[in-house]
Amino acid sequence: MGLVVLKFGGTSVSSVSKIQKTAEQAVLEHQKGNQVIVVVSAMGKSTDKLVQMAEEIATTPSKREMDMLLATGEQITISLLAMALQERGQEAISYTGWQAGIETEAVHGNARILDMEHDKIMTSLGDGKIVIVAGFQGITRDGEITTLGRGGSDTTAVALAAEFSAEKCVICTDVDGVYTTDPRFIKRAQKLTQLTYDEMLELANLGAGVLHPRSVEYAKNFKIPLEVRLSHGLENGTMIEEEMYVENAKVVRGIAFEDQLTRVTIHWSEKENMRVSKVFSELAKNNIDVDIIIQGITGLGHGNLSFTIQSAALLNTLAVLENKKTDIQYEKLESEQNLAKVSIVGSGMVSNPGVAARMFEALTENDVPIKMISTSEIKVSTVVPERKMVEAAQVLHDTFELEN
């Protein structure tokens, strides 16, 4: 007998009929002889509705009270799913994050899991029950309810899979796997049968919304096989593991893209005055995430620093930098909005020189301006005008023949 963790997102449990179908999937897995833990999100858009109500009451709601509020969404789902299973003659029990023993750091709104007390779940599994756990939530040592931030239910599922040494963790969602790129925009996108953890982690960090990066990191660290598949279907999805077992895999495996980016550039009249560490320490203090970074020195001794941020963070970024102008000692600030990032990802790029050159040539030939470049061993990212984002993704998808 093995143990399998199934995770169902909000769209998969958005109605009573879908909860019934989710129950059927859990029973099928149990009938294979496996112990089953099911992790669920709040129903449909219910979390958004809770946020909206809070914002109607308070201009800046307390983070503690927001966690108290948002954690109720998953509690509705787990109880309904437990009832659906029991009506089918299947023993089941539901647990909130804190009942399941998920201990987190004391950070409201974006906590990380620190530890897990698993006796209660082990006892229930031993009794033959399907255990249903509320995703996205936990509790601090002081008894404060916390939530895990965006993608928190994925993280809960993988953490449970690691804690109980599961055979695999199945992320059941509204797509039937991970595609070479977003099929909503690129019609010839193909489903991938396999990906490595590193490839999936890069795709997730670069804008592919199928899995949250934190959950992939967890799976990689604990060597938990992940499968992304359609919620209420039987077809195999995409397996994510340490290594691939397919020969002749393409050098480039996927294309990711992300819009609503802004480039901020800081200019110094003298390179000796550049306070680069001060820039990023101040941004970090204000929880401003920075992505691609380029530093330059001109022949005249001037210095500049460019980096990309989410466009929504622009006003806050400029305010922080202007407030610290004396400390950072810069001459002027510039920003360019309406940008996007388009990236190619593939573990085979390490041993295949010339991939980046093909990428840049293809974009140039199709009149896609390249604003910035960032590379790692298995990815190359370019910043392009937002209006050219989908066109750039299509060009690269065609260039590296990912439709085959």
C-alpha cells in the first residue's frame, strides 16, 4: 500500500457537482489500495469575495484578521468534501491546517511551513479513512492562524507528501498538464509528458501559472514526484521528477512569458558614487521584488543600474528611492513601463552552445526589440515591449520546433 496526495484547486471544487466529482477521484485512488490525503482550496472565487468584503469595511485591513477571514474558505470545502465521501460509503475526515498540525512562521499573509505534527493524520489513515486537509493555512507556536500566500494549497500538498513520504503528489487542476507554452495564446502548444524539477521551477518563476515555485522547490528538496493533471479526468498528465527518461528530448522544453513589467534605471554622474547594495537593501526592506538586473559603466565614468519590477510596484519603488536619494547618491531616475519578459527554458541548454544566439536572431528577424537579457544554465530571458510579448513567444515556439 502506497500513499498519494491529491490537491484540487478552487475551480475544481467551485460547486457541489464538482465536489462530488472530486470525491469520485479520491475514491478511485483509494480503491487502488493507496492511502489518500486530499488537499483542497476554497471554492471557486470565494477567497476573492472575502477580500472584497474586507476592503469594503477597512481601507487597510489587519493582516491577522485577514488570515482569520481567508482561512474560513477552505474550511467550507473540506467539510463538504468529507460529507460527499461519507455519502459514498467511504470513511473520511476533514482537518483544518492547524488540526492537521501544520506549524508556520509568525508571518501573516505569506507564512512558510516550519514543522508538521503528523500523529492525527497517521491515525486516520491507519483507520482506512481518506484524510482531507485545508490548503493554504497553518498555525504558529503561539496559536495564531496564518495563511501561506499565493499558491499556498500547492505548498501544503507537497509539504504533506514530503512529511508522509508519499509515492507522489498529484496537482489536479483545470488543465491536463504542463504545456510547452500557454495554449490560450499559442495554439500549437503541446502537452509535455515529463519535466525536471529545475525546468518546472524556472517555468514557474518565469510566469507559467500551473504550479507555484515554492511547491516545486519543496518537491525538489524532498524528491517528491509531482504530477499535474486534469482534475476530473483519467488521462495521465505531466510528471515532474529529478531526471527525464525520454531520449532525444528537445534542448528548449518550454516558453514562458509575463507582462506588466517596468524597467527602472538609476543614473550616477560618477561610478565611484554608485551605492548598488544600498539600492537593493532599501527595496528589500519595503518588500519590493526585483527581477532582471544590469549594471553599466560608460566611457566617461558615469554609472547606471537597471532592473525590472512588477508595474504595480512602480510608485512604491520610486518613493523609496527618492526618499533615500541622499544615501544612494544618484543623479536621476528613469522608468519605462509596458514591458514583458519572454523566456526559453530547457535543461539541455547547458551542453548546447548557440541556443541564445538562435533566440536573439529569431527575435531580431521578426522585429522584436530586446530591451534586457538575463541567463542561467537552463534559461534565457529577454525583456521586450509588452505589445510584442505574444508574437515573441510564438516566434520562439516556432524557432525551436516545440509544436512537434
